[in-house]
Amino acid sequence: MRKAVRIGAAAVLAVVLFIGAGIGLNRSTDQGSAALSPAAAPTADSLLAPVLGGSLEQTIENLQVRLRTLPTDWRSFAALGLAYVQQARLSGDPSYYPKAEGALQNSIDLHGQDNFEAMVGMAALSAARHDFADALAWGLRARTINPYNGNVYGVIGDAQVELGRYDDAFRTFQRMVDTLPGVASYARVSYARELKGDVSGAIVAMEAARDIAGTPADAAWASYQLGELHFGQGDLAAARAAFRRGTELDADFVPSFAGLAKVAWARGDLDRAIGGYADVVGRYPLPDYVIALGDLYEATGLSEEAAQQYALVHVEEQLFRSNGVNVDLELALFDADHGDPRAALRAAREEWARRQSVHVADAYAWALYANGRYEEAAAMSRRAMALGYRNALFAFHAGMIHLGLGSRAEARRFLGEALAINPYFSIRWAPIAAERLATLGGAA
């Protein structure tokens, strides 16, 4: 039993570190709203972990049994905390986060010095709750204990990305590659390249991560990420192939099925898209998927059904907040898109005070636009695009902001860029982009 627990704890640590601290590896779905998921991505976002199937539940049960017998086993408390963080990500249930915090704090209370596992766990927990400053602080503390553990650089780098400290983050990711080349480090290289506008390089790095994946679950996760990269550039055939491969590798990994539903929408098969998203929401009701389903209902004239989905988003928002998850970035986009501009601006302003990433800058710009503050929105949009991130939604936001300013040439340029990058960038906004571009004399 003791050996099984050690192996299980090591597996949980490896997977939590692989999935990253927060939305750093959560590529944006470009659907107009960032995911309100426990793992969140813009962007940010949402990265979802490779699924361990029944092994995670068994690990948790084994650790609980062990701790009832040995209540001073600080290593098992650390492993249990990490397992709870992972369970929250896999289930979409943020109520596991307080449990994780309790277990990790118990570990630290029992053994406050040199407790690398608990400190990394605290970093992962803080990032899952979108407290990236706290995640960075815990990661740095863990690094002082063991600077030779490559995984800790993933935790630190993810936090630096979300705080907008890109130069630091990219150096940290390189340190991770140098220390621990593998799936986790190659995936972070992929995201770094994407942020800098090198999408082809991002695809190469993620293909490398997929090719060396040690389990079908890890390979399914990497295939999903490749699908997101291809979809983000409008390559539906490559995206569908990658998402389909993900479902074949691991039928329990829900994001791949959401990817297929998204491709169905892009190809004009609305019935299949709605059915696909409805199935996904039934299995794994993360707000990103709930929003997409709502937008599909609205696009097909099912306003009442759409309203039900949007109401569910705010119910889930309260669930996340009550369990310590900050969702201001995601709500800024959602509220700006769905008719509450004041709430959007308040959330965006508060998030910008905490962290100044390109995703927060874009959400802030869009919230300012929704409130008619076009000059401020344009300045913030420039900050969002300064890194070179090739993101169709960012370009669309910039185009609409310039349209609000009366800058028709700039509006035409940015709207054209959005549709050139990905004509399927958003269920809600891609048709609007094409309409506005046509009125400006551009070609969609």
C-alpha cells in the first residue's frame, strides 16, 4: 500500500505540473469569451489536464486511508492536495480547491521547511484560482528548495506569462527545456512561440510534445492543443483531424469533442454543432462550453434556450467565486459580449490592476469599447497586440474599436486581418466582422 501511494503521489505531481499553473497553456478558443473554467485559458484562454481515468480517484482514496492511519504524514497531505487540484480541473468542480488548500496547508503546518511538494502544490492551486502573483511567490519558494527540478520552472513560467512578464517567462521556459526536456516543456515552448506570432513554430513544438507523449491521455491532450492551433488559423481539416485523433486516443477527454462541435459549426452544420456542444455540456459543463452552446442557440433564433445557458454562466461564476477562483478576466469578456458593459469594465479594470497580460489588455480594451470609451480602448488594444500574438479575436476587437473612432481605413485593416487569420474565430462575432467589413468596402 505504501508503495502504491508513493507511485500515485508521484503521478499526481507529474500531471499537475504538466497541465501548468493556469491559462498559460490554455489556448484561446477565439469564441468571443474566455473560459470560466477552473483551469481557465484566454485564453486565456482553457488547458485541461490529461485524464488519469480511475487512477486519480484511487490515488485520492488511498491517500485518505493512509492519512487516517498516519495523520502526521506531511508528504501524503501534499500529494492529496495536488490530487484535489487535479480533480477540480478534471471534474470542473471548484469545490475541490478548498479541500486542496486544507491538505496542502496541513502539510506545511506539519513540515514547514524544505516542503517542495506542498509549495509546488500551493503554486498550482493559486494559479488554478487565477491568483498568479501568489502562484509565482510559491513557485519561487519551491525553486529555492530544489532549483534542479525542471517542473518547478513550468509553474513559475506559467505564472510569469499570466502576469505579463513575458521576457522572464520565456527565459524560465527555456530553463525548463534545458533541465527537463519533455512533453511539459515542449508544450510551453509551443505556447511561447504562439504568443510571439510564430504559429508554425508553435505547431512544430506541440507535435514534438505529442510524439513523445508517454500515455494515450497525454497524446490526446497534445492532439487537442494541435487542433486548437490549427482552428485558430482557420484550417478546419487539420483541426478536425487533430480533434478526432484526440477522441480516439482518449474517449474520456471532453475538450476534443468540443473541438469537433466547433468544427461542425464552422462548416455550417449547426444541428451537429448544437448536438455536440449539448453533449459536451451534459458531460462537462464548463462555462466556455455553456457560452458556446448559448451563442449557437442565439444564432439559430432559439433565444429562450440561449438565455438559459447565459444564466447558467452566472450561476457557475458564483460557484467559482465561492471557492476562491478569480474570474474577472472571463467575466469582462462575457459581460461586454452579452450586454452588461458596466460590469465588464469594472471586472476588467480590477483584473488589470492585478496583472497586465495581453489577454487582460484585450479584455480591458473590449470593455472600454462596450462603454463607448473608444480612445482609451484603442490605446489598450495596442498594448494587447504589441507582443505579436496572431489572434483573430484581438484583431476583431481592434477593428470594431477603430470603427467606433471613425477610422474606417484602420477598421477595414483590422477586420480584414481577423477574418484572414481565422474566418471562424467566433460564433457570435465572425458574422458581424464579415458584415462590417463588407460595409467598409473590404472583402471577407
